[in-house]
Amino acid sequence: MIKLSGTVKVREEPARSAVVELHNSTGDIVDQVQVGDDGGYTYYLAPGTWALRVWDAHGYRGRAELTLSDGETRVLDVDLEKPEVAEA
């Protein structure tokens, strides 16, 4: 079992309203959690390739992908950014 944890931030402050969505290597949604007041999240995962998609109620977005090995403990912080708006 692998412990993956981290903090989600917007402009260097904890993103208290953020949601972390966990995807497996085929892109399926495995889980969704809302971060704690400190912007923190924790997952216990099997070895493999995982992706995080993160957002908050104010429209900020972030994503990360990683490959985890058995017995590993990993910290992965995610900084959210405002998505660019395409002009019509």
C-alpha cells in the first residue's frame, strides 16, 4: 500500500473548497474527496499510474500524473490556476 498525500493551494493559500478527483491509468474516476481546512488530502493506493484532477468552487483548476511503486510514501502538492478563457 502506498500513501499519497499533499496540499492543494491557490495563490500560495490552502484551497479549502477544492475537490481532488483520482483517476486510474485508463482514465476511470476512482474516487473524489474534498480537501480539509488546511487544503490537505490523503489516498492509500496500489502501485501504478494515477492522475489527479483538482478544482475549486471559484473556477481554479489543476492536474498531476504520477507513477507509484510499492512501499512508497509520496507527497504531491497541487497549485490551482485560473483557466484561460478562449476568445470567440
